Amino acid sequence: MVPHPPLIIPEIGRGEEKKIQDTIDAYHEVGRRIGALRPDTIVLISPHQIMYADYFHISPGKSGKGDFGQFRAGQVEMKVTYDTEFAENLGKLAEAGEIPAGTLGERDRRLDHGTMVPLYFVNPYWTGYKLVRVGLSGLALTMHYELGQRIKETAEVLGRNTVVIASGDLSHRLSAAGPYGYKEEGPEYDRRIMDVMGSGDFGKLLEFPEDFCEKAGECGHRSFTMMAGALDRTGVGAERLSYEGPFGVGYGICAYEICGKDLTRNLKDRYEEKEKRRIMERRAKEDAYVQLARRTIEEYVRTGRRIAVPEGLPKEMYENRAGVFVSIKKEGRLRGCIGTIQAVRGSIAEEIIENAVSASSKDPRFSPIEPKELDTLSISVDVLGDTEEIESSDQLDVRRYGVVVTKGYRRGLLLPNLDGVDTVEEQIAIAKQKAGIKEQEEVRLERFEVIRHF
């Protein structure tokens, strides 16, 4: 586990790198250890490799090269030879496990700094390796862990002596003087992640809330999780080598040595069992609104059919009309959300059914939900009150009111009390973004209250 600050390269840092000397020293120790292992293959996981929302990119071809020109040090160049057999087999194993990964979609063949910084410290000690360069995705953490498992299987099938390097900085929000400002989640994230990674307690990686990671401005969490998957069911000797954060960004280095098999470290399986129990407990407490949305989603995903409005619902669901949003989450991450600002159907029940179908299959940000996901979903239903026009944002409350922004024919809505949205300014900015309205444009504001059903 290593960071990738460009300024650690002397030609870029020009003396500033001495402020992270502990990191430099730890990096050289990592390089020496890799040199002693003399790996056939290095699998390097980088957040700055090509990234897609729903696909893991593995660099194709026989070789790659890059330089630090974007950091005014173009003279520092690097060339690598790719392990094409490993990349090909990894893609096949991922496909067999229904993980969307492969060598398609190459947009930029140049090596990224998340790859080059680690290799800068490896190459003085060993150059007899071939590289496999793997990117991240917007998919769930468990999917990153699963791809790590496929990395392990590929190394075993091919008999490769393999080192996995998870490249990633920690929080970028440690200091008000830093480039990204300060949030209290920043130091808290770094403390927690260094405890987890320094002890090898990788199962906890899957439990970090999405909104917490986002507020912390972390860079490497998915990289670390994929590396953890490569050590699934493996005894691990963990060693924390260094941690620093003088520039407002956290840099942590940890090293791991395999200590034989340990079948009790089936960490993803344990996490998923825990999640299933949590979902089942939640399902037992769902009210009629959420039960109707869940029944609709399950029937539509399994059969492609919409259910009819069932009997036995509360009276108001048949008699009242309102705008409704159905939100679906998986492992704390949004998996689909579609709704209506005002009622367009004859009853709340009909509104829920239609929007539940759309949230599970028509949200353009996500692929349709698959049957195997149904037991892992958390669902909520928001019933919207009437909208009222307001004169200024002072009349908003991010916890109490949702907001509608309007500019001409463009209209955007954001619900209240959402994870990761802490200020009215953020609420309005996101609503504008959803509507395609520029941040500086003046808009008409409306507010509304909701009744949220879990």
C-alpha cells in the first residue's frame, strides 16, 4: 500500500520532498523488499488509470510509457513491459465471475502518475518484472474485492511470482491550508484507514460508509480493497511503515507478507452475510409504502411485469395523490432513484409502482438491477408535499426541505436530508447540476417537505 504524490520525485519536489522524508524512506524499504522477492509480475492498481462507472479497465498491449511532463519534469521518463498473458487471463476469469473487467476502452495509453510514482521506487531494486495495470470503477467495494480475488487466482493459475501494489493517497482534506481544504472526516478517515491497513483487518474496508469516504476526499480506498481481495483466505503479516500528511494530504505505506492459507479470512463472504442480516432486519420493519416498492421491484426484475395495485394497503395510498421518489441503495451506495415532482397518476400506490419500476431499470446512471442483487437492496420511498416558491435560499433547510430549481424549461430537484449533502449551497448546486443549469445562473427556487418511508 503506497501513495503517489508527484512531489516525492526530486525533479518535481525540488527540495519540498524532504518534508516527507519518512515516506521516502519507507518507499525505499518497499523497493528493497520487492527487489528481494524478484517478482515475475507486478499488478499495480491505480486510481489514475482509466476509470469507468461500471467497468474495470486493464491496460492492453505489450508495453507502455509515460513521463512527468504534466508536473514540469518531462525528462523523468518510464517504460514498462506488460504481462499480456496475465491481463488476458484476468479478463477471462473476471468475465466468468460476472465482473465487468477487461482491456476494452483504452482512451490514453500513457502511464499515469499513480503508476509511475510507485515504480520510480521499485525500479532501482528490480526491473525484471512485467506489469499488469488495473484501474478502478464506480462499482461497489465488494466488486473491487472480487476482482482482487480474480487477481490472486490468475497468479496461481499461471504460476506467477506476483507482487500487488495498491496505489492511493489517503484523505485530501487534512488542513485548511492544503489544496482541498479541511473537513473533520479527513483526519478521522486517515486514523481509521491506517488502523485497518496497519493491522491487516481488511474486512473493515467494506464497512466504510460511502458518504464518509467522499467527505474525507480519499483517493485509495478502492485500490486497497482490491488488494485485500488478492489476499482473500490468506494469512497476512501486516506492517505499518509510515504515515505523514504535511501538505494536507495523507500518505500511508504498509507492507504485507503472505503467511500461508487462512480460510477464516473469507472477508467478503462474512461482510455479505452481515449485510443480508441487516437487510432482513430492515425488511421486517418496512411499512406498506416500502413493501409495495420492494414487491414491485422484485417482480419486475424477475419477470419484467408490473404488478397491479394490491389490496390491503392503507386507505390514503388509494385516495391521495402526490409526487413520489423511490430510492434504491446497495452497500450504502445509490443504485437507482427515480421520482415525480408532482402526481401524474391516480394514486400514491400507482405512483410508487411506476417509479419503483423506473428506479430499478431506467435510471440512466446505472445498469438495470439484476435478480442476484435483490437480497442486498435497501429501499426508501419519499412522498412529496406541495412545492412553494421562495424568495431566497435563506428559507431553505437542508434537513427539512427539498429544493426545486428552475431556469426556463430546465428544472432540477434534490430531496432533503441526504447523506453527504450538508449545506443549502451544496443542495442547490447539485439540483442545478442535475438540471443542466450552470452554477452561476440565477434560478427560481421552490421548496417542499417530504415524508420518508424506510
